[in-house]
Amino acid sequence: MKAIAQDRYGSTDVLAFQDIPVPTPKDGEVLLRVRAAGVDPGVWHLMTGQPYLLRLMGFGLRRPKVAVRGRDVAGVVEAVGPGVTGFQPGDAVFGTAEGSFAEYVCARADRLAAKPANLTFEQAAAMPISAGSALQGLRDAGRIRAGQHVLITGAGGGVGSFAVQLAKEFCAQVTAVCGPERVELVRSLGADRVIDRSRQDFVDGTRYDLILDNSGLCALAHLRRALTPTGTLVIVGGEGSGRWFGGIDRVLRAALWSPLLKQNLRGLFTTERATDFALLGELAEEGKLTPALDRTFPLAETAAAIRYLHEGKARGKVVISV
């Protein structure tokens, strides 16, 4: 089968479009015929091996432990491994799997859900990691409640575009912050107020009960000034120039500060689970959640897709079509 693989850390130059054996599903796994795979910032970090903390966390010290990139996936079940009872060959599913930038991939059954019938495979592949992070950031870490005033930064990106829609589904008043090229997209997703960060600072005297920070661009002190005295800040990922910690340093500092404050500052550590994917699928089928797709690239052009996302050009999600 064809796959996008690497044998060392580095830029997109280390990615190779090559033939590798079709994997065999183990206990609790299914073999998927991949139809589409989402691209998220984590792909870049695992490709480059930066920040170095990732390597210490078990992803491979000198080279990637998993050679094939990609984790978001949507496809059709080709075969089931021992112990799998919830799926059978021919089922259309979406979820996460290590090495989804390939024609076939093995996925844990407990990280898959039925693909929404009204979504294409490309739309479904855009959802698992980004929509899952938005859901857990708002519901689990943020404990969002109806009527709250919620600020979402990076609202035009993958996680942010889902977070705007989900926050409205939770009946919150949503203010979304994004770049000028994404204002119309974010407005179309249902935000009550959209702030163009190139023209206006969101710290304008308005206080928010919950801030979901997806941009990774704001200092903690700046974000705190926009929170109510007992508000909650949830940091979703984060980008930074440091080779050792990257944007993770803000999460660590938030954890140190939070016990000393009335405000609640926390980083988001997601758990990929089929129950969340199933819920997101139901919302999509009901027309309450729509993936915002920017561009779709063929598998052979995966390197170009990763560069496009890393350069900050995407409005919504970037997806690989297989």
C-alpha cells in the first residue's frame, strides 16, 4: 500500500510517499480502508520531533516510533481483529488511528464511531481531534453553562471553528477572535460577536466567564484581564519557538498560578474516545455541527498540506483525500 512515512525527524523533506506492507489488525483493532485523513498541528510536531518534550514522552528519542504520520481518519472497515464486536466489514467510520496518512491503517475499535450519513469522508475526517478537543475544552475543562459569556481565540482554525458551533449549542453568548481573512467564516459559524485581532484587542473592558484559547499567541496575564474574577481559562495546545517546551510552557505556568488565584487556569489534555466521537457525529447528523473545510490534498501531496497548515493559511480544516 502507499503511505506517507519518515525514518528521521525533520521538515516535510523527510516525508516519503512509499510502498509499505498492509498492517494486520490486532486484538481490539479493525483494519480500515482509509478514505480521508485530517491534518492538525500535532502532525507537524510529531514530524519534526519538536518540542523535544514530545520525544521524552515516548514518541521516539532519535527517530519517530511510528513511521507513518497522521491520526484523524475516516474510512471503511476492511477486516476486524479478535475481540471486536461493534464493527463489521463495510461499516463507514471515523475516529483516530496512528498512521492514517496511508491507504490502510489499523485503528482501535474504542476510538471509532459510525460516520455521519450526511457528511463526506473528508468532512468526517476533519472532526475527531479538533472537534473532540473543542468539546472536551468547553464541556469537561471549561464546564460551560447556558448563558455564560464565552471568548474563543483562534476561532478560524480547526479547534476554534468547532468550538464556536459547540459553544452556541451549549447556549452560550460567544465572542470569537480571529484574523481578518477568517472573519466571514467565523461569523457564518454562528458567533454572536467577531473580533478581528488585527484591528481590535479583545481586552476591551468586557469580562468573560470562560475563555478557550486556541491561538497560542496571548500571554497568560493578557488573557486573565479578559476573565471575570472567578472565570475559567482553558489553554488548548499552543505554539511557541522554544525547542524544549514550545507552547507547553504556558500550560505549565497556568498550573503553577491557578492555585494562587480565584480564577481557574488550566491546560487541556484530551482523551480520544468513541463516546465523544459518537456525540459529535449525532450533532453533525442533526445539522448542529458542520466541519469547515479549507482545502483537500491528495495523499501524494501530504507534505504540501502540512506546510500549508503550518504557515497559518488555513481557514478551518485541511484534509487528505485517499
